[in-house]
Amino acid sequence: MTYKPADIILVNFPFTDLVSSKVRPAVVITIKGEDAIILGIFSKIPEKIMDSWFVIDEGAEYFTKTGLKKRSVIKTEKIAVIHSSIIKKPLGSIPKDNLI
């Protein structure tokens, strides 16, 4: 399957120790060959939201198109490069205008 920027996928997202991973949604930033640069999406949202994070609210008009089940946050510091073969499935997408 071909993915494009702003697609939301389900993937084994690597922890920073590069030993473990957890299945979670992620947003595609770009595809380079067979690799994808992605940002992790998290459903546990701390009280303090960092300026660099992007909250995806359930009330947003595009929320149903994301494929997410509840309010989530894209943490821009949680970036990874993965091989596209470990993408489990597409979930949806987010309007590119909302990522800027």
C-alpha cells in the first residue's frame, strides 16, 4: 500500500531504547523509498500540553476521518524512521492544513 503525508497508520512504534515497541497510531510525515518518517500519536494526554504537540480533539470536524477512537496528541519529539513493512494498517488521515 502507498502512504502519503498526513496519513494515520497503526504501527509497532519503537521506544527510545530501540529495544521495545508498542502498537500505536502514528502520522506519516514523509515516505522515502521503503522507509517512512512518522510521529507517534498518544491517547494519554498530560495536563500540561507542550507547545510542540498537536492535540486531535474528538470535537474537531475531521476527527471521524482520523480513525482514532478518542482524543489524542501528536508528540513531535517522538519521531521515528521505520520500514514500511512494519505498518500494520491504515487508520485514516488528518487534513494537512491542521498539521502546520
